[in-house]
Amino acid sequence: MTIKEYVSCRKQQLKDVVNTLTKVPQLIIINANEDPASKSYINGKLKDAALLNIDAKLIQLEPNVTQEQLIRLIEKYNDDSNCDGIIVQLPLPKHIDESIIKLTISKDKDVDGFHPLGTLNPCTPQGIINYLHHENITLEGKNALVIGRSNIVGKPMAKLLLNENCNVTICHSKTKFTDLKNYVENADIIVIAIGKNGFLDERFNYKSDAIIIDVGINRTLEGLKGDAKENLPVKLQTPVPGGVGLLTRLALYENLIKICLTKEKNNDGI
Ligand code: GUN
């Protein structure tokens, strides 16, 4: 099944779950940057919410908002029982400490899965694992290579692949190119998230049954491009656009609905 088909099928299932809830789920999205990429991610999130009968509200702040003001706003929604989930869109303006903001969002409302004490996983890695499971791809004992070590994708991706019993390698900007070539050659699953258009190309040899998960979103004159060149000689390569971005958006609402289901279960019989 293509990612588009999988996502649309899963959204229908999620919508059915939302319709069984006693309260309309509410998601608060706080944005403090003027980055066009963030605007387009947020628009995607709002569109999905409308389709799933979820009440998503965007709070657009000025980029000169202070850290204190942002913390107070988050605390207001932490205390609001009608609000089920909170997202603070990244990147934040330079004068705001991202790690403090991540810890301010209640771990029980952290839809992004960034809180160290929360039970939910970050959306991009979780969305990728969900798709691989759906496609019945065996992960146990496979050589998984993660290229990129960001806090949002690379690091949590490596952890989730390890939980799936993969042999995990992480490569990054300081990895020697000759070493990277060896790792790529031996990889069954490659997840790349480095923000370099077409980095994976014919300079590398691939296993013919390898799987490439392309997390890159690079804006070029020819439109959105991934970190891998198109049509590499492998078994499965996720497209850009129409690939991992859709899986991330789906995982976000999977997380929100998990929060709502847990709340309803805990309120049972009260
Ligand atoms: N900016 C880019 N990706 C993400 C994400 O997954 N969550 C948030 N909050 N901001 C982002």
C-alpha cells in the first residue's frame, strides 16, 4: 500500500474512534515563528484536524514574545481541562530556550512526544515505525542505519529501531565518507534526515532489498525534494512529498487520540 493510501485508510479509522469519544478532542498549536515551512506544516495539521472532527486551535504569537509570556500561555492550557494536547511549533525564536519550553508542556498533553517523562514517542519516528509494521516489514535482526542525529528525528528514531531489535548505527556530519559508504552498503533499512537534497545517490551501493525512509524536506526551484535521489535501486523508497510528512501528521493525531482515550478510561465510573 502506498503511504497516501495507508494514511487515508488509517485516518478513516481514527475518525471512527473520535466519534466514539464523549468530548471533542482539543489540540492547541502555538507558533512563534514566521518560517514559511512551519506555516505549511501547521496548515497540514489544521486540515487533518478538520477531517478527523478534532478541534485544533492555532495561537499565533509575535516572534518577539518573551520566554516568560510563552511559559505562562502553556501553563494556562496545562490547567485547562478542555485542552487535551499542546504543540509548540519548532523552531522557536533564538531568545527562547527550547529545552525549557519542552519541559513546561504537561507530559500528559505532550502530543509531540518530546517530554522526557512522557509515555508518547516523537511523531516522525513513531509514524515511520507504524508504517513499517503496517507493511509487515520484519525489523528484528535487521541492519538499520540512521543518518542524522537531531533530537526530533535521528536520536529517537535510533531508539525506536533498537526497541524493534534492529542492529542500529547512527551516522552524522562527522562520519567519514568512506565509512558511511560501508554502512550504507550493509544496511537493510536506511532512515535519512539531514536536510541535504539528493545526498543518497549513485555514489553509494545499496542492497537490492534495502528500504530507504526519506525524512528530508528540501525546498528547491523544482519543488520539494528529499535527502535521497529519486528511484534508487532498492526495494522500497518513500517519496517526497507524499511520504514521511504524511506519516508524521498521522502519528500526531494517533498521539492526541491516545491521550483522549486514556483520559476517558481514567474517568470511568467517577
Ligand atoms: N517543527 C518541525 N517538525 C516539528 C514537530 O514534529 N513538532 C513541532 N512542535 N515542531 C516541529
